[in-house]
Amino acid sequence: MAITINGNGTIGGVSVGGLPDGAVTPSDLSTGHPNWDSSGNVGIGTSSPSSYNSAMNNLVAYGSGDSGITIASGTASEGSLAFADGTTGNEAYRGWINYNHGSDFMRMFTAGAERMRIDSSGKVSLGNTSSDGWLQIKNNNQSDVLITTNDTSGLGGAAMRFKVNNTTVGSISNNTTTTFYNTSSDYRLKENVVEVTDGIDRVKLLKPSRFNFIVDPDKTVDGFLAHEVADVVPEAITGTKDAMRTEDVYDEDGNVTGTQEVPDYQGIDQSKLVPLLTAALQEAITKIETLEARVATLESA
């Protein structure tokens, strides 16, 4: 390769005997090679990256159909996209997105610490490196999910819906003053409707108790034992008495290292007791009114 420098100090011509493999020429732009514009922005598949969002046009990948950027790394290694404030120390990597190829999980970092992880099965953890469910939120002090709706009418609406097989079976809704926890109750969903006539007899089978939870020994509360209620109002109880389940065991990096058997605790929805309690109260009111009428008759005789 020869370079000729003119007498006025400018380069008058460049003679190129050959280009190395991978070199970019203007004609290559149509095949997706990089192009640098006058502002230093890089375009892949476009010769004018500056024509895109001015706040995010340092690197623009354009395609007439699907397009994207691949970050590749070696086998069982990690690929990252970092966001830096400087070139040294924490300022060089205050935030980044990282994919672990060995364990197939993706992590998101802010302020130099991991804040979110999606594991290989799609489970999402916020504030933790593993999740027992499809979404787990953990904070050292508290867990808080804020759902905000902008309703100026005061009528409110559903902030969260719950579906089974694409059918809504419950919701959490609100208006300007109240939050509602709703379960399906429309008459059009029901059949074989009969009146509860044994309310008092069944309420007498319930065993309200006072107790404390093992993790909170200084706090005594009123409640029920789930398996005892299951014999009277089974729809109020989830789970099976003395059941166990298998759960994953994770190391400090969030990698699955094995499994273990743990208790699968029963739960209770005490609101499901309200229909039975209402029926028992109505039966009691009827008995009281009957007795009052008899007393009034005797007193007037």
C-alpha cells in the first residue's frame, strides 16, 4: 500500500493493493456491516444512525424485518450488557444485564447489585436469587407491590384479575375509598341452589381456638385449625393435612443444587365461613322470635 503526500501537506491519494478479510467498504453497507457517521454514531444495516432517537442513537441496528444485537460468549460463560458512568471502579458498571449460559438464567443489576433474576424455567425473582413461585418479591425490610389506578369517576375497576382456563374467577378492585376482594358469585354461574337448613348444627361442629404461631410466640390470636374446619366447610380449606412437597435447593448464586422435602401447609379462607355463620344466625333469630312470641302470649293471658 502506497501513500502520496502533496506539497501542501494534504494526502493526495491512497493506493490500496488489497484489503484484509473483514474490511468494510461503502458497498458493504447493504449487507449489514457497520457504518460510522460524522458524529461517531454506528449504524448496522443503516447508513444514517443519527436519524433515529437522538438520545439513543450511538448504536442503531436496523433491519427491514426482525433485527437485533447478539452478545456471544464461550460455553458455560456469561454475556453482559453494561451501563457505565465512568471508566474505573463501580462507575464503570453501575448497571448491567447479564445472561449465564451455564445455568440459563438472566440477571439485572442496578447500583452494582442484582435486583431481578429470571431462571431457566421462567420464574422471576425480585430482590432475591431464587423463586418458589412464578413471581417472588423479597426485601430485607418488607415486600411491597404497589398497584395504582387513575380513576376520577369514583366508580373504580379491577386492579388485578385471576383467570383459570381463560375464565375470570376473581379479582381485586377498588374505588376512591375502598378495596374489594372478589370471587365469582354471579347466579348465572350456579345451579342446584338450595337453602342452608342445618346452620346451627354445623356451626356447633366448628372449634374456634386461641393460639400463637411458632414464629411469633408472643402474639396470641383467635382462629381455627385448617384440618378441623375441612370436615365442616371443605371449600374454606386448601391443601391436605400433613402433606409434603418437593422444592429446589439453591446455592448463594441462585443455582439449583438439589431438592428437599418440606411441609406443604394447609391454608384457610375464613370468608368462606360467612354463609354458614349467616344461616346459623338466621336460624337462631327465628328461634328467638318464636320464643318471644310465646312469652308475649303468656304475659298477655
